[in-house]
Amino acid sequence: MKMDLKCLCKHLARAKEEEAVSTANCNPYLLERVLRPLMRQETVLLKDVDFGQFDVEDIQEITGYYESLEMQGRKLMQLVGAFANLEPVACKTRRFC
Amino acid sequence: MAFDIDPCIFEFLSVAKDLYDCDLLDKTLKYIGNMEVCEDWYSIAWEGIVNVFKQFRHYYKEETETDTMVFCDPVITGFYQLCFFYEAKSGISRDNNPFRWEGESAVYQCFHLDAYDYEVLLYDGTWGRPRMVILSGEEFCGHQELPRVLAEVKDTLESYCRKLKAAIVTEKPVAALPEYAEKEAA
């Protein structure tokens, strides 16, 4: 596998910043007060969760969101792993004096 | 951001939400204290199971890996006492008491669990105390649904107690339910 880092940087700079998985159907309370703190490995106490802020269906929705996010995360980590395993190759032509 | 959240955390949230919807969460929190949102949904489900009815006993038979859960509560006792009272007052047998078997059927219908290897039995107190018993084998995996189902059972029995009280007061027993009268006559 060959990787042109210059080209990659150019594409990354041009890319629009957007969410990997849409949060449109996610309950904002569950997302911000429960899931994201858990993903930051923070402690969420049961007594601090306001269960009146969401329905059972919202839990299913947030589960689906997390699973998709996890899948995207795995793909990204695979890509990072592939990049990390690349052997650097010297340029064939002289680039500076 | 970590992508290693145990999927059981979502199960935990579902069980806790069920407890909240059944007004059981505060009662459960008294026993489990400052529990974290974690993957241990079984503990919270179990606390829910224990706290729906007034009395709960659990037995485990190691040889057969069978669980026996016994629930006693004033609502179960009340339901059967009212059934006996209604039968005595209207002069019908227990088999022909529509409230008894409709009520019992309604209870059994609450157990629409996404699981198998279990059995639910209701005892009217002819032998021992009125009680509900759940027998479950090693393959039973419906514990997370049980607190909600048990709360439904309690509501169902409360509703049948109200119906029985009304029927006893108005003294219109068999006539109000012709299909049972026909069966009895046949």
C-alpha cells in the first residue's frame, strides 16, 4: 500500500467537518447527559439520570446510534493502523538543495 | 472518546426506565444506593423483582438448576378473598366465577416475556397463603422484563379487586355475564 501524505493532507483540508453518524433521531438528554459522559469514561450515577426526559424507544435509538458510531470508529482505527504500519519511502528525486 | 461501552449498559438503562415508569425506581434506589449506570442490569432488575410485591422469597435448587420465586401481597390475598366472598354470596362455584378465571387469565397474559423455560402459577390460598409462584429453569433469560411484568400483574389484580368489590355491592353476579351462565346450565 502506498500513501501520498501530501495528497491526503490536501483532501483532509478540503473535507467538510461533519458528524460521522447523524444524531438527528437521538434524544438530546440521553446523548449529552448519559452517552457522551460514558464515552468520556465519566461516571454517571443512576440517581442523577432524569428518566422523565426520554422514552424506552429513545434508548433503542441511542443504542443504534452508538453501534453505528462504534462501527465507524472501528473502521477509522483500522485506517489509522494501516497508516501506522506503512514503511516510509524516500523520494526518488531531490526535493531541496 | 471511547468506543468500548458494554452494550449491556443500554439494557441497564431500559430496565431502569421500566422501573421509573412503574414507580419502582425510587424504592429500588433505596436498596442499591449510589449505583452507577453500568453493565450490571441483572442487579437492578433483581431489585425491581424483589420490590414490586410486599413479600418475596427465592429458592434455588442446585440439582435441577431451578429458580422458584414466591410473591405474596395484600393485593393477591385481597383478590382471592373477594373471589371467595363473591362465590359465597352469589352461590356459584369457583370454576364458574368469571372474575376468578378472567382475573387469573389476565395475570397469565401479562407474562408475554421474550423468554421461555418458565411457568407462572397462582394459588388461591386453599393450601397455604394466596401467592404467585414463578418457576424458571436454567435457560430462562427474561429477568430484565420481570419488574415491568410484575407491576402489570399488580395493576391487573388491583383492577379485578375493584371489579369484584363493585359486583359484590351491586349484587348482580351471574346475570351480568350470560356466557358463563349458559356454560353452567349446559
